[in-house]
Amino acid sequence: MPDPTVALRVSALRLLTRRDHSRAELKGKLAAKAESEEQLEAVLERLQSEHLLSDQRYASQRALARGRRYGDARLKQELRQSGVSDEDILAALPEAGDEVQRCQVVWARKFGQLPQSPAERAKQMRFLQYRGFSGDAIRRVMRGVEE
């Protein structure tokens, strides 16, 4: 019969070969397979010590991938929900690029033309706000579009 710690490690490595996970995500996915909390923590600690599991790397990759479509507020929220620390989040956000430029690209892809009425302007601003862009970034984009 195989060692349960080895089986747990193999399961973790299978998940990590597909994509990076935060420690909290991986812990949640492996919890059902672990015999005890101590066993699970030991496997996660070993993966971290071997640099196979890294919240900072996960946050950077996630910010880079999702940053093309979403603003900083949305990225922060998603990373917090994944269990990433605030320090790692702040370190990862610059990976996404300038928020105003990203907001401009998202606006241009979705709308591409000036709002013709205050209602349409509000609709465009709400869309960008829902995507997690800051009020400052939205105002700069809308001001730049109108000029």
C-alpha cells in the first residue's frame, strides 16, 4: 500500500503541472484526500520549500493574465479570494501594467465610439467600473476619448 503522504504529494504535483495555484486553493483541493491537517500542511510546506508552490508567483501570473481585461480593484479582490496575502498582491499588481492604458483598451474593444448621451456615458462608465477599474482611470479614459 503506497504511503499516503506520497499520494498526496503526487496529487498536488498533478494540480501544479496544469497551472499555478495559491497555497489556500491547493489546500482546499487536497483537503479531502489528506488523512490529517498535519499531513496536508507538511506536504504544502515541502512544496513551498522546493519552490514548486508560491503565492507570489501565482499572484504575478494571475495579474498578468487577467490584467488585460480587468482593473486593479477586481484583480485585488480575486487574489484575496484565492488566499494571497496583501504584500504579494501589491507586488504583483505592477505586472498587469498601467491601469489607465488597460482601461482604454477595454473601452475601445467594447465601445469604440464616443457616448452620444449622458445615459450612454453612464452605461460605459458602469461597464468599466464593473470590470474593476478605478474611478480615476475611468475619468481619464472618458476625458481622453472626448477630446
